[in-house]
Amino acid sequence: MRRLLGLMPLLLLVFAVDAPAARAQMSKEEMKMPTARVVLYRCVPGKQLEFLKWVAANDAIDKEAGVPASHIYAHTNGDSWDYMQIAPDLTEAQQAKVDELSKKHGLKTGFAASLEFRTMIAWHTDTFVIGPVTAADLVAAAGK
């Protein structure tokens, strides 16, 4: 599962333990809101271009699969990350289509993709968020 890369075992454990409780606390409006994944990457020195080509190849697969595009931001000043990516949270069906096309085009998926990813990345962190939405959407979801 390319989008979860190396965090898949940890995320599966977290979702298995926390997802039912978290979903029980969410209102119906919150559950309807779009979700995304925000990731910060610090590349291995000298691997920035290789990483960007890898992301671009995966973006091309996403486009072919008809899934929403991710957005990448390049660091120019300040903190120590190189790139930030905001990507849609795919459904299981969308992810299956992406994996199918990745294999068809000779790209790695699953754990093999995770290992390939780690050759280019010194550090990364990701988090799942509600969005993109407006502040008014969140106020409405809060029932205020």
C-alpha cells in the first residue's frame, strides 16, 4: 500500500485500537468531511532529485487511476524538512486501482515500495487530517 509506505504496521495497529472509539466520537457531519494525509520528508543528502522523480512517477499512476492529485511543497527557508505533501486519503478501491496500475507499470507496491522509499528518505512524519475544508465547515461540524 504505497500511500502508507513504511508506517503500515503501526497505522494498522493504531486504527485497530483507536478507530472505533474515534469514529464513535465523530458527528455524522465530521464523517462526511474529506480527509487527507500531510507528510513532511527529509531526504537523504543527494537523493532529492531521485525522490522527486519517484513521487512524479507515482503521481502519474494516481492520475491514470483517476484519483485526486496530491500536492507537494518544496522547502525554501526555515525548518529542516525538504518537502511537504498533502495527499487525499484514498478508499480501499482507489488504493487497489493504484496498486494494480503500479504493478502494471513495473513500480513497486507494498513493503517493496516501502524499502525503496527508505533509500531516499532520512526522516518523515505523516498525519491524517480533516480537509480541505473551511473554518465555517468545522464550526458547523462542531454544532456551534
